[in-house]
Amino acid sequence: MVCDFMSFSNKEFGDPLYRPGVGMMLLNGENKIFLGQRADADLPAWQMPQGGIGPYEDSDEAMLRELQEELGTRNVEIIVKSKCWYKYDLPPRLAERLWGGKFKGQKQIWYILRFKGKDKDININTYHREFRAWKWVDKEAVLDLVVPFKRPLYERIFKDLWEYIDKSQDSPTPKADNE
């Protein structure tokens, strides 16, 4: 099972071979999903924003910090926060290189977020640049674009959390810049 139920306490993250982190499905007013192309990959490695949880952070603080670091904005509204951790394994060659080879993958709390700003508010040219390009894509296109080892994770996120997006449509949302 991908989703492991465990405590949200920062002191108890469960399996120490998985780096604790957050993942964010950021939606615009048309329910298109933000994907960023990793700056550190030679291939077109697309993914949703994500990042680690610091030793003195809770997952909400980490999520907002990562958004600021990766996209230059915190202008979001939380639609839903997962009630469990989701895990994924890195390919072995990548696991050896990242984080000093300490982790075999990540376990993440996932957020579905509504972007409340305009496209011009997104700035990927941040101090620690994570992405070299970005775009809004339909849900159906996400799995074709993302790196293969994250597909099962994203499929599970869609299966478990997409229903909350449909429920959030009752509230007004901003339209995309090109309207």
C-alpha cells in the first residue's frame, strides 16, 4: 500500500529510510495542475512541487516555505491536506547520489492547493532554483509528463484526493491570465 498511516508528529516519521517531506498539487482556476521541469536533470523531468520538512517545521510550514523557495509565492488556499503519508522509492542510482545516500525514497504529506494569484506571480528564478520551466496541464496529461518513478505516487494522489477538488468548485476561483 502506498499510503502509510502514521503520526503527523515531527518526532515520529516512521521508516527512517524515507526522507520526510511535502508534496503540492497546485491548481489554477481551471483545475489545471502546475508542473515544473527540474533544473538539475538533463532529461525533461517534470514534477509537482515538493520538498523536505525541516527539523523544527510542521508540514504546513514546510509546504509554505517550499512554495516560496520553488515558485516565489505563497498565494494559495488549502483545499485538502492528506491524512496519511505517501511513499515513493527513488531509482537506486539516484538514491545513491541524493542526500548523501541516506534515503531510499521520500514519504510525503500531500496538499491540494488553489493558486490565488496570477501566472505572473509565479517566479521560478529563485535563489535555489528547482525548475527551469513550468506550465499548467490537464490532469490527464500529468502522468504522461512526469518522471516514471513518480507515476504510481501521482496515480494514488489522484485516486485519493481528486474528489476534494470537485467539491471545492462551489467556491469562486480566479480565472487564468489568458482569459
